[in-house]
Amino acid sequence: MKIKLVSFEDVPYEKKLGRDIIVDGFKYRNPGFTYFLSHYHADHYQGITGKTWDVGVIYCGPITASLLINVMQVPAQYVKALEPDIPHPLPNDQGTVTLMDANHCPGANVMLFELKDGRNYLHVGDFRYDSTLPYRSPGWKRVSAVQIDELFLDTTYCRPKHTFPKQDVVVSEIGRLVSEYVKADAQTNDKTLFVIATYTIGKEKVLHEIAKTLKCKVFVTKEKLDILKLLDLEYIDIFTLDPRSSQVNIVSWNQIGEMAPGGWRFLPNWDYCQQYYDWHNSLHPDSPYTRLIGLVPTGWTWELSKTLSPSSLYTRSYKEPFTIHQIPYSEHSSFEELRDCVKYVRPARVVPTVLGSKAATIEGYFKDLVDTKRAKQKGFQSLFGSSSSVIRSSSPVIATNVEDDADDEPTVLEVEEETPITSIAVIPTQQNQAENAVSCPCCNKVVPEKDINAHLDSCLNNKLDTIEPSSSAPKVIDKRKHAEPIDNQSATKRKKTNVPKGQTTLSSFFSSPPKSQK
């Protein structure tokens, strides 16, 4: 099949730099391009065709290279691994590139391009900025010595309301939460099964903390373990293939629940919880579990709880004997961390790689941090030039599946037929989205599900800072069966945690020691 070649001018602005360098833009094919992949998540490797890829060499970090070759089966001659924190020569004698830790998923890299024509670029891919990175990474330390012309920035959470807590603090609190459940079990004769929602890669820090806290293994499928072994984890021994030996299990994203279209509400999938719970108890007939606790780690939880439910700092869904906690753990930078990064890099211009409809608003968030003098010298008319040239219409700030689906990939881990987990019924596939309609939580206007992102982006910008939950219950028309009705009235039946006045510690995210749900 003949593939239409794309000219460099036709590639979106946020995916190209120099004269032929493409970052995370594999749909744009031309043998003359030099391709870089920041990390192994579907929205970034989209366009790579696996074993049939022959357009050009893909440059990336060692872990990502291993995943491309062993999971996607990209021919090894088309994958070039670059060691981090070391300048590497670019093809065609263009200059050098240095990879450094992105603090995102395993193998994710930020890339510093220093070109011989004097232009310097920093492309972060997806990242969670941490002020300690410059002290831990020679590559990040080098950035401070280079005058960056353009910073390609992961603006997933580029709004002031996205000010969730530091990642290490949240991880520690997750450990405390599961520990409290186990302590409660000892007093009540309950037995808790923990189920953690994860991506194909990502959220490993959460799994490590739970295993370390409970001093137990984490059950995974063989397919998942095969991928984990490619990630160069120091704690690979915490994983087990025996479901009978662990009370901590992982499941794929969106199985125990998912965000409603528009990303404004979490919908538990109690049917799946029941199926998983029953299957696990069939393995322990003499000592069954008495409750299932699900953990959904995502940064969108903090934004939702602060805007739609001001009295609650985290969201908890409950249907006996199941509880699902949505916890503000994210592998993307918060708004404050984005500003810290721009302040450290001090570029002449910021190029957002995830953008809604308000380009001018995002520009204003960093205006006081960029090097305006050099921007004028470079002839930059605005922070990121013509907004129409950089907007990715497929990647709005508020997305239908928000942070999670973009970071999950189509190569879903299938379970071998001979494994016990096959007794779990297959969750119904998603219905045709065109058949669904959604009521906006801000204005109650009913719009087609496919249009909710654009509508919310406009509506939330105007109203989100002042709205209260609507008194009329917004409804989601969905053909899948959720044991809990999808409306505000059912939400009021859920148990919520009231935050004591003046409480600012992250412990307010979680309830006091959990009571028995027996």
C-alpha cells in the first residue's frame, strides 16, 4: 500500500523543530524526517505500525526502545536507543540531543536539542516536573546553562485550579490508606482485596508503595509481567503470577470505573467489581474476602473535588461491599510545577503541546517567566506564535477520557485462556458514542457526547470558578449497566468525607481508619 508523504511544513508546529526533526509525530511520514519518541504511551507513539514500520529510525531512550522492539515488534534496525544525560550527535550533522528523566512513566524522556545554527529546543513530551530534577540529572542541570529558544511544554494541567499535591506526598498517603484498612481488618475480622487501576505502563510507584507498606506481592497477569520486566524496575520481585498469594491486584484502566464523557464525573463499574470479587473469592472458599477496595490514581480527581464538591478533597464511591477511591496521583505536572519549570528553563517562547481553545489564556500564565528580551530578538510575535499553528484539536485540556486513556495503549493485555482469571466475565464494550447524549454539569445543556469537550472547554472557562453542583440532576444516557444510577441524586447517597475547617494536610484526602463494611 502506497503511503502519502508529508512535507515538513504540513507537520503541526508542536511536533517539529529544526529542519527535519519530528517528536511524537509518527502519522507524518517522510523518509527525510528524523523521528524521536519521548515515551511509550499511545498518544505519543500513534502512527508507528509495529513490524511493518520502515519509514525511518526512531530515536528514544533504552526502555522505550526495548518496548518498541519486544512489544510492538518494530524491526530493531529502525530503533536507536540513546543513553540519558549524554549529548548524542544528530543525523545530518545538525547538532546534539540530550535525553533526561521526565518523571512520567518508566523510560519517559525530556529532550534537549542544541543545533549548530544556534537554536536550542527543550521538548518535554509528557512529564512531572520536580524542583529536585536539576540536582539529580546532569541533563536537567545542563538545561540551565543553555539559552532555550522554545520550550515544548506538556500543558495537560495548565490551569490554576490544577494545583494537586506533590507526587511523593500522595504516594506516601496511599500507603497510609491501605495500611489503615489492613489495621481495621485485624480488629473486625474483615479481609480486604485491593484492586488498583493502572495503564499498560505507568503508576508503578503506587504499586511499589502498597507492596512495601503491606509487605506483600502484587498479582499481575503473565502479559503484564512480561512488560514490567522490560522497564528496568529495581523492585520487579514484588510482582507475582499467583492470585492466591496476594490481596493486591492490578486491573487495566477503566475497568473498575471510568470518567463520564467530558471528564467531570467518575462512574464506578460495580458489575465488574462484583465479577472480580466473586472470582477471587472462588479461589479462597475457606477464607473469602469481605470487601473490595479500588484505587484509581489520577490528577483529575483533585480538580473535580475542588470545583464540583468543595466540601470534599477526594472522591469516594461506595456500594457495599465495594469502595472506590479516586486519588490525586498524577504523572503530569500540576499548574504550579509548570510555572516552576518555565521559571527554571526561562525560554524565549513556550509551545504548549496540549491546548484547549484559549491560547491567549495559556500565554498569560507564563508571560512573567519567559525571556522577553530574547523573544524580541528572535522575532517571536507571541509566546507561541500563531495559535492556530499549534493547537492540537485532538488533545484539549479537558478530554473525554482525560488523563488515563491517552496514556493507555491499544495493545491491551489479554489474559491467557488457561489462567483462572478467564472466569471473570468480559466487560461490555463501549457503545457507539454517537448514540449518547450528555448534560453539561455547568449549564445543563444537553449536547452530543462527541461535542462535550468543546462545549465544556468554553463553559468551564466562563463558569467553573463560581458554579455549585446543579440542583437539576445531569443525566448520562449510557447503554452499559452501572449498579448505581448515573445522576446527582445517587451521588448524594454516597459517603463523603468532610474536611475539618483549616485542615491543610494531605491526610484530609482519606477517611479516618476505615470501618468495617461487613
